[in-house]
Amino acid sequence: MSPRKQPTNLFKLCIKSSLSLINDSCYRIEKSYTEIEYTDCKNRVYVLKGFLMSTLPARLFDILCLERGCCPYRGDPRVQLNVLIHPKMSIFRKCNIDNGISQHYWISTIPWFTRLVVLDLKFICTDEILEVIATHCPLLEELNIVSRVDVCKSPINASVLIRNVSDVGLCCISILKQLRILSMDPPRNEKSSRIGRCVTQAGIIMLLSELPYLEELNIESCDIGSTIIGADINIGPLSLRKINCHFASANGIRKLIKICPHLKELSVTHLSANDKDSILEEIGASDLRLTKLNTSFFSYTQSLQRLLEVQGAYLTHFSLWEIDQSVNIDSIITIGLRCPNLTCLCLMTQSNNLFIPRFLRRPEKIFTELRSLTLGNENFNLEKILLFFLDHTEKLQKLVLKYQTKLVFGEILLCLLQKSYLKNINNLWLDCTLEVSKDIIIQIIRSCDTLTMLTVDLSEDTCDILDYINSNNLDLKLGGY
């Protein structure tokens, strides 16, 4: 049976109770005045704040701010924040209700945050706010500066999104030399016209060159690798550990490796028909010690095999989205032999050559450390290939199965349950093409003692499954597509 929901621990109960009492006090103060900017209102807020600061340890204010969502405040969020902000706070992450707070408030409040190590102002940041952050938060190691987005109507009656962070703001935070993780907006397409401020590729390159310890740059829908490769100025070596490159070439990858010699995670997508093997050879010939390698639109070739011979011992995560029907059982065995420390494998193929011969000599001790397996998506016998993997691993915790063709999958799941292959599974994701009956789903829930996430096409049985989960007080979530 999936695990039961556990009662809230004493610490969380204390946090929720404390927040509830603080919220009640803040709300009474707020409702005593028509405007929270009145001096008397501010004084009462400061009295409450002083009482809390003299009563509670400073570290607890970090947690109270982080857990604000568990006990929503029904008044003006500025009143609650004024009480909870502590000069020794090390972490501040905004809540959704903070998005409506004015820029003026943040500019006047951020100077309190002189000890911050982590600051998340997603959908709040502007250039003016970044200027204040740069001046008063010198210890920051993690920062989210995704811009506030305003909406206005264009002359043709269409909604236009206006961002508020530009290269000016990036220039301000370039003095935060301790930054290790940064999240921000994608750069403007130079060929498009936009209203408002936008960061550019040149601004991102400038910022990268100024932050010596930056390990992770998170930009949604941005090809960071190609941005670095296409830089007009000489940069590097950088400390980045994680890069994605969607328009890869052999020369570009060679340049990228030289600029980012400390890479640990590399995602490469090859969208043209040329030099796939050259890209893989550049990675294999480098001094990188990758722990995570994602390859999309590649083939399983001798070049990939040689790369795995060199890098495989270091890899814990490997993903191959294959396009040329080059994957067969021998290549899977080679992956297992060359990558003995794999904990996560994603294999997407439509290869007709992927089948298990009648007299296959099965190697010992491959995929023994595998915790997560993603397998898809057509033209091979899903049951037999899945059983091949499950025969070799006893530690599997997450299983994702994708298939493009409708397939009755209930009997296969029963077989897996009978052989105890799913005994450690906590996350099971089945494509909507895999047909499973309600009775078998309930049997899965009953048989998997650690299952906490289940994604399956329930169609009209959703309510029955939810009733079963709720009536048995199970700590099980149903995912969606």
C-alpha cells in the first residue's frame, strides 16, 4: 500500500501557529488605521517587530518568511513583511502575493537585507531594484532577477508584455562577486522590436565575464551555450557547471569547452545533418569530467561509444534521443558496461533493431545503481526491453514509459508486480497510450509501498481512484499530462 499521510510534525505546527498569531496581530493593527503609512500604524508595527526579535531566534525569521504560504495573510502583505523581515536574515524568497507590491516598497526595504545569501524576487525585479540589491547585498550567492512584467495595449488592440530589467540592471549586479546561481530573463531577439527594457546577449556575456564564481545560469528558453560561443569578445575561463547548447557544431563545442573547463552537466541538441560524430569526438577528447550528459537528435555510433568509454565512469545521468534507428541491445549493454555509476537513464528511440535475441548472453552487474529510467517511444517491444532493465536493477525508484502507439499494458504491469520489480518505485509515469484498467491501478497502489506519485490515463475512473486514495488516507498524488 502507498504510504499513509503523516501528521504534521511539531515544528511545522509551531511555525503555522506562530504565523497565524502574527497575522492576527498585523491585521488588527492594519484595520485600526485607514492608511498603513501613518506614523502611529508604523510605530505599532515596530513594537510588534521588536517583541518578536527579542523573543525568537534570528534564524527563525528566515523560516517564517519562507512558510508564509501555509498561512495566507488577508491584509496588505507589506504589513506582514515589515514585521517578519529581520536584519540577520540569510534567505528571502517572495510569495505570489508579493507580486503586487510596489517598486518603492522594495527599494526602501532591501537595505535591511545586508546579510542575505539567497534572494528570490522573481516577477518583481526592475533595474532600480537591482541597483539597490547590488549596493546592500554583497554576500549574495543565489539570486533570481526575472523581471516584473507589465501588460499594456498596443495600437492594434493586442496585449504587449513590457519587461523592466535591462543591461543596466545586469551591470549593477556585476559587482556581486560571490554569486553562484543566477536566474534571469532570456535575451531580446535582436531582429525583433520590443517595448520596454530587455537584456541582450551582449549584456549576458558582460555579466558572465564579471562573475568569477558563477556556476549556474538559468535562463528560460535560452540557448546559453550558443550565446557564449557567439560572443564577440574573449571570455573565460568561466566557472559554469551546467550548459545547454541547441545549435551545436564541432567548432562551437570545442570553443565552449575551452571557455567552460569545469562543466559537469552538458545538454547538446544537434539540429543539422552534419558533424554529429565530430561533436561527440570533441567532448570525448576533452578533459571534462561530466556527471550528466543529454544528447538529442544523435545516433548511437562508434563516436558515441568512444565517448562513453572515456566519460562513462563519471556519468551518473545519461540521456539519448536517437533518430537513426541505430540503437540495439548491444548498444544498451555497452552503455551499462561503460557507465557503471548511472543513476538516471533516458533512452528515446524508434529503432526497429532494438530486440532481444533468443540466445543473448546477459552480462552481470550492469545498471545496478539505476534509480530513474525513462524509456520510449515506438517500434520496439516495450515489455521485453523494460524487463531487460528491471532484471538488472533492484534500486529503481522512478519509471517513465512513453509510447506513440496504443498498447494494452495492464497484464505487463501485473507481471512486474508479481516479480516485485516495482517494490521501490515512488514515481510511476505511464503514457496516455498505455491502457490500464481501474482495478490494476488500485492493485499498483496496494502493492507499491513507497509510491507517492502516479501518472496514468484514468479517463472516467479519476473520481473512483481519488476516492480510494482519500478514504485510505494515502500520501499519493495523481499527475497529469
